[in-house]
Amino acid sequence: MTALADAPMRMNSLSRDWMRRLGAVGAVLTFTILAVSMLLRIATVFTEDGRAISTLPPEVENAARLLHRVSASGIALLTLCTAALCWRHRRSAGHAIAPVAWIVVSTIVLSVIGPLTPGYRVGLITVLNVTVGMLMLVAFWSLRDCAAIEASEVFRSPDRLGQLALVAFLAHVATGAATSAGEMHGIRWLAFLHLALLMPAMALIVAVTVARRSEQAASRSIAALVVLLVLQLAFGYSLMKLDVRPLWLAFLHGLLSPLLAIALVSLGFRHPVAFGDKPT
């Protein structure tokens, strides 16, 4: 009788562990795809006749494209697994349903626009690729955070401040992708839009940090967010001041954006609160 009574609890715990692992692995693979795509994009230049060529060594470019394909295949498999697991436990999945839905939608969109991405001739496709990729990363990490909550904790629904900060930051990242795509075609004015969106994004991120500063459980997320934000601003300022922009500096600047999104999700969007604490 005891074994039968404990079976549902063990099943829910097992499914939660699997969801956490799938979310973590999916976030790593999505981060890899974003990083590789960024490297290939910023290393691409156009010749006078409009031909796109890569400035990377051939072996590096081939390895990067192979890594991208393998990671994308892994994402497709993970999406099927998370969707099947969520459907199987749909009555008890709770807050995991929304991240899984976003993962499925993002996977479908990226699979459709993926064949249009090589060559980076269409700026809108590049922006969509980056933006939807960031949404997928956020969804996988949100799934990981949802599933990591133990039975002794309660789940805090996403508050409006955290949502606004995340949306503002993703808009800033999207305009950064648009700036990168535009500069490949000689379009410079998009950089001003990217800078204009920096102010509201920073203000909202600071507001989320201040709102969570009294929570001991959020201290690590706050520290990570502050360090990443300072580095992001420093690299971005350096890129603006330099006449010749080093590839490695542009790559590091872009690489910090997904990490910032992860830290922001953990801090303000999907942060667990213990029973004894009062959600802010």
C-alpha cells in the first residue's frame, strides 16, 4: 500500500528531474547555436558583386557549421522529448507548459527560416533568427528553473517588471542583430536605434535588481547580472570608439547577450520563493 501511495509522487519527481535536465541541455545547445551563428555572421563580408564570403579559416568555418547542424538536430530531438513529456504529465505540468509551448513554437519558426539564413542577404531573416533563438534560450532556461523548484518551495508567477525587463532586453538584442546585418550592407543608422533601446532596457534591469536585492536566494543571480552587464557595456563602448573593430571583441560583446538573458530569467522572471518568504 505504501509503495502504491508513493508512486505518483515518485513519478512527478522523476518527470520534474527530466524536465530540468532537458531544459538545461536545451539551453546549452541553444547558446551554442547562437554563438556559432554570431561568429559566422560577423565574420562574413560582401564583395563588390554582392557575393558573401567568410573571413574565417576554412577549417574553422567548416567546424562551426558542423557544430551548428549537430546542435540544431539536438534541439529538434529535445523539443520532441519535452513536448511528449509535458503532454504525458499535462495535468501536473503546471508552469512548465508555457516554456514548452514557446520551445515548440521557436523550433518550428527556426526550422522554417533556417534555409533562408545562409548568405545573410536578408536582414529581416537575420533579426528573426537571433530574436527567436533568444526566445528559445529563455524558454529552455525557464523550463529548467520551473523544474528545479523543490516541493518545499512555491512558484512565483512572472511579475510585470520582470516581463518588461526581459522584453526590453530582447528588443535591444534584436536591434543589435539588425545593426550587425545592416552594417554588412553599409546601413549605419540602425546603431542609433540599438543605443536608444539600451536606456530603457538598463533602467528596467536595474529596477528588477533593486526589487530583488533583499532576497538572499537571488544574490548569485544579481552578482552575475551586474558583472555581465558591466562587461557588456565596456565591450560595446570599446566597439564604438575603435575605428577597426576586432572580430574577437564583437564576438564577446554579442556572446554576453544570451548570458544576460539567462541571468535575467533566473533573477526576475522565474525565481523560486521559499514558503517562509514573502514574494515581492
